[in-house]
Amino acid sequence: MKLNGEISYNTDGEEDEILNEVNSHKFPIGFVSPQPPKLIVGYALTSKKKKSFLQPKLVALARNKGILFVGIDLNRSLSDQGPFDVVLHKLLGQEWFQIIQDYRQKHPEVTVLDPPDAIGRINNRQSMLEHVANLNLPYCYGKVGVPRQLVIRKDPSSIPDAVTKAGLRLPLVAKPLILDGSAKSHQLCLAYDQFSLTKLEPPLVLQEFVNHGGVLFKVYIVGEAIKVVRRFSLPDVCKQELTKIAGVFPFPRVSGAAASADDVDLDHVAELPPRPLLESLARELRHRLGLRLFNIDIIRENGIGDLYYVIDINYFPGYGKMPEYEHMFTDFLLSLCRTSTKSDLLHEGVLDAKSVLITFSCGSGRNRELSRIWLSKLLESRIQEEHIAPLCLRLTGKGLLAFVSVRSSITSLSWENSFFHISPDPHH
């Protein structure tokens, strides 16, 4: 069976043949393919996201660096697919979140980008910016805050009074409270007068509009790396306009429409925020949100050079609009490969202090499957009898990794001629 044309899975007949070879030990250990993948990334994306993110330039560069993208079949159990080193996903809904959460518990050795509970923190626009409001960044390069906002959950007729009591100033940006992946959840409006507020549809967030010179800064975060680009935004609103304009007007998607524009066109319009400030902000939000793939929309208040506002945070944003995103993303994925070591699993509680890492090259395709089944059977029988308990298996492009917990009576473990050799402690 083919999964999105990337990986072949064995038929029942092939499985029987493999098991026969496993049981008779007639295949060599140490299979090596010419250029085995270093990292296998399973992805679960909407068709729109797949098209915008998995562009040919990303896929080609990834292959050259030893990274293989494999589509996840949503009609099959996730645990039955793979094996994966990384699972990359952007699907909303409680059912999918439960699937990915269960998968993380069963496969703690796989990096999931990102955890569903962390994603949920920024799917609500009320809680999204609370993490920014509570930041206490050094004031060396500027101050970062959030616009004043008010949550309206029901009854549009009560909005004018609520706005007055909260002391919010017009105009107000109206945003749907919940981000559910639909186009409607991204539809924003600008309300110019009190009467028009009753035309809005709760639940929503009302946010004070801050004049920012018509320029938005999008800060893309990929792991520890950041990239900042300028985008056109809404023009400033003067007091005279407020007396002449009434009504609620939908936002033009100026930021998205300008995404393909050359960033240098805005060089003379707005200076980028200080790099140390953005790095500090990104680092703090990575820690507080528990996310590694997100972007921050920032504006600078017009006339006040060092006062910045975070107005939105998005999980797994449109990286395809970012110049040379393929290099940034592949470097990040390879960094996951390098840092996914025994120390990480010890920290996460997957391994204990007496764990041993066994690894041997097993090539790819059919040989990988042979090796996986062979070592699984070995760990279930012979090794367990010798006081070694299997903890987890991880099949990667570099080889098959077996993490085993060694009891105190075992001092060393070695691999030779297809068998584990165990050295008992003479004191036990």
C-alpha cells in the first residue's frame, strides 16, 4: 500500500516472508543504503496548508539534506504508520487533538510539532495575548505590550455600554474570539462609532486600534531562529475621520495581499524593531506558550519610537510567504535530529538512569522492516531473559535505536554477529 506516494507498506505475504527470515536469522545486520534519510517527518495538513508549505523548493532541499516528508493517512491509526522522527501537524478539532495527544503518550520518542495543549492556548484570542501582557522584558531596546481589549461573549446590544465602562477608545478592531481554522475566524472588522458596535456578532474580542504608520512586522519563529518581515497594514485613523465616518468595515487582507511584495519596498518606510528585543520576546513566548512554530504580529505606535504592541499570535503560520523559508525550516528539523538524544529522553522520563542505547545501521525500505521486527522479537524474548527490559524502539534514518534498561547485575552490553553479548557483574 502506498501512503501519498512516499512510503510502501508490506502486504501480508511480504510480512510472512519477513517473519520467516527473522525466525531463522538468515539476514545480515548492518544494512546500509547509499544515502539513508536522516529524518522522517510525518505531516498532517489541510490541502491548502500542504500546498502553501510543502513547496517544491522545500521538498527538494529537504531531500538533499536527508529529510523525508511523509503524508499521514487520516483514515488509518496514526500509531500504525511511520515510523516517524517528527510529526508536523495543523489540523484543528477535538478529535484530532485527542489522536495526537494519545500518540505522544505512546511514542514519547517522537517530536510532535506542536503539542495540542500548547496550540489550544493561542486558539482563544482572550488568553492568547495574556502571556504577552504578563511579560516583564528589560526596557533596554523598547517596551512591548498589548492593546487594551474587551471580551464580548453575547448580547450585541450591550456592547456600547460595555465599551464605555471599560474606557476603550474608538475605533475598535473586532476579532472573533475563537480561532477554529475557518475563514470566518480570521475576518476582522473596524468599528468607528458606538451605534455600529451593536451590529457585531459575539463572541468576539474588541481591541483598541493603535495608529502604526500602516506597517506591520511579522516575526516568524522556527525553533530558536527568527525572521522579521515588513507588511503593509491599515493606514492611521485621525480624529477628523472619526467625526465623519460611521459603521463597521471589514479589514482588507492587506497584510496577506502584500505578502508576495518585495520586502525592500518598505525599507524606507519603517525601521525594523531592534533584534535583541525580538529575540528576547521570542524566547520568552517560546517558553510560556510551549510552541516552536508560530509567528507574532507586531506594530509600533506612530510617533513613539520604542513602544511596540503584539496584536496577534498564530500557530504554524504561512511560512511559505517568508523569503528563503526552506533553509530556516530544514535547519530546524535537522537540529531536532541532533538534539533528540538519550539525555532528552531521560529528561522527559522515558528512560531511567541505567538505560543503554543500542544502535546499528539498518538501511531503508525492506531492510528497515526486517531489522525492526528482528530486534523487537529479540527484546521481547532473549534479552528480557537476560535481565534487560526494553523501554522503547526508535527507527531513524541513521539506524535502529533500542533503548533498554539494564539491571544492576549487568555491567556491559555489546553487539556482535547478530547477538547481544551481556557481561554479568561478578559481585551479584
